[in-house]
Amino acid sequence: MSDLVLNVNGKAISLNAHPEESLLSVLRNRLHLTGTKYGCGEGQCGACTVLIDGRSTRSCLTPASAASGAKVTTIEGLEHDGTLTPVQQAFLEEGAFQCAYCTSGMIMQATSLLHEHPNPSETEIVAAMNGNICRCGTYPRIVAAVQRASHSLAKAGSR
């Protein structure tokens, strides 16, 4: 066990954890941030996706100690003062979920994509989202949501 300081959703948090304990475990079990989901435990499904310094990361494969000194953002940290981000809003408007188990990981992956590439083509969206699995098969609505979010962000940036 060792002392660890994490910056999660803009808050510095000190805790005592085994250095190899997964970030997913720390987020869900110690910090009670349950929006990040356990899916496969192997980094293959994307349900556990969070942002570390703005880049999508599989928290099930990431030791919590590796996130020390970095900015960790979970789905709970996206909205501000009750206002959803354009990506979150687009997922709602497009109905880009059914059971919603994958949704937080999808939103985090889409957020990272649009941060890195604000105007992706449909092919680029599909490629970027390819590592996130939706067992309900709402992929066309997910792609539409990412496209909608991209257009919303572009409009907001042009104001």
C-alpha cells in the first residue's frame, strides 16, 4: 500500500492504495464514481473509458499509480453546473443508447476524439469508436451523435 494523490474531476484526492490497483477499481470502489463501468476487464470493450489528460484511456488496464499527477476525468466530471457537454447532449438527442451500459465509455471516447479531431468524417468516427462495444447495436445512432456533437462544437466555436 502506498499514498497516492489523484486529480479526479478537478479535485485532488489522497488515498492509500496498492500501486497496481486499477484506476477503475479506485474510481468505482473507493471514490464511488460508478459511471465508469466494468465490462470485460481486458481493455477490449471500452466501458471503462476515462480521460487522462484529455486522452481516452481504459481504466481497467491502468494502474491507479500511473494516473498520479495527471488530470483524470470521468463521466461525472463532464457536465458543469447541470449543463451537459455537446457530446452528452448529442447522445441524448440521437437516442444513442439502449441499455446505456456502454454509454459513459462511448461518450468519453467521443469526447477525446472531438478534442483531438474536431471535424471527423464518418469513417474517422467509426475507426475511433471501434474499440468501444455496444452490445445493443446502436452504432448508427452513436455515429450520428458524434457527428451532431461535432457540428454543435463547430457552431459554438464560430460564435
